[in-house]
Amino acid sequence: MTDAEQLLVCTDLRKSFGERKAVDGVSFHIGRGETYGLLGPNGAGKTTSISMICGLLERDGGEVTVAGQAVDVSAVDAKAAIGFVPQDLAIYPDLSARENLRFFGKLQRMSGKILDQRVDAVLELTGLTERADDATDAYSGGMKRRLNIGIGLLHEPQLLILDEPTVGVDPQSRNAILESVDHLRAGGMSILYTTHYMEEAERLCDRIAIIDEGVILAEGTRRELVDLVGQLDRVNMSATGDLVAATASIKAIERVEDATSGDGAITASTVSVARTYPEPAST
């Protein structure tokens, strides 16, 4: 990836709190239009890393650039390229969604018709148009999370940073949030997404970094990470006839580690579905 294609570049980020190293040499980059996941358990260093990336937390060492501009705690212009959605809700509960958006829009130096248009567009995107004028203290947890994301999108940033946006929401709201992120990535927005849910990272991210104890342990696409750790793919097949014989034949296929049958189905575990069961050649 060329320098022009890299929107975010983080090099050797380090941060300690007393004797504890929260982030210890984290380096990665995000391309334009790419969704990049930081996957790790609570306390892994995800939030500390993105706080330094956003210029909210002083670094002990390392460098961050966004769109070619250096980011630090005093870099106002560079920060304008970032939309940050924190894990903790950053909304005013006594204001409506529309009032919250207008307030934060004015902090971004937006006004007039441009602000009105952006507020309406964000309300539509987050599915809050019908409740736009209700006080947000009456919102569900999922609605508050969606508004939180909308505030980060209001000024149309080049890079959107989402810090575990689905924590503490019900399954329906979680799916709505994931669909919103899917829509943004399909539209070409660059996204940095932190989570401790593997299925979210798999669904949303082009590349994933696994982080723990402040160190990136592995990085790559889902397929690359699977190949790295040697995880097996599982194939479930409906079947009729002599399942015992069919199972034995499948187990004899190269790269198939195991196969079992029962209740009209055969389940096979294989090193790689694409290599074990290639698509038939076109005629």
C-alpha cells in the first residue's frame, strides 16, 4: 500500500500508567476505504490506543498521522479528519437527538443550511428521524448508541473510530448498529473498529489485529489469521442413503481431518474449504 493510499499510520505507540505498560509498541495502518478491527479482551489496550490516535491522550512514544497530518493532543486540524465514537455515551440526556446533533455540529463550526442538512442526514442514517425531537433520556440503550455514532459522523470525517459501540445493548439494537456500520463501509468510509466480539470483527473488518496486554499478537485478513492459528473449517451437508459409507469416503479426502454423520447430515472438518472442495471449472 502506497503512502497516498494510507489514511491512518500508527508507529510504535507506547503508553504506561505507573509500572503498567498499557500499550507497548503498537504499529498498524489503515487504507482509504478500509475497515480495520482491533480485537481483544477488556483491558487489552484498545481504548488507550485509540485515545492516543485521536489525540486525547498524551503518548509516551510513537507517531500517528491521519491523511498525512501528524496527530497529537494539540493538533486541531488533524483531529478534524477523525470522527470518534467513545465507548461511554457522549450525549446530553435532557436534549433531543436533533438538539444534541446541532450542538455538536456547532462545535465543529457548522451552521446554517449545511448543519440542517447534515443533522437530517444523520437522523435518517441512524434511524432516529421519528424520535428526533424527543428527549434522549427516554431513549433505549440502542437508540442512545446510534445517536452516539451519529454525532461522530456529523462532520463527515475521513476516518471514523468506533470504540466497542455495541457494548451493553440488546440483540436487535446491536444488529441495527452493525447494519449502520456495514452501510458506512459500503459507502467507502475508513473505519477503525474495536471490539471483543470475534463475530463482529469477522462481519465488518477487511483486516483484523489481535491485541492483548498492549501488544499486537497477530494481524491479517480473517483467512490469514485462520491459516496462522490452524483453525479448521466446518462443512455441514444434508445427506440421504448410506451415511456411514459416505462419511468414510469423505474422511479419506486429503485435508479432511474428521467427518461424522447423524440425523440425515454429515459434518466434515477440513483445513480449508476452498482447497478441499474447490468450485467446479466452468464449461
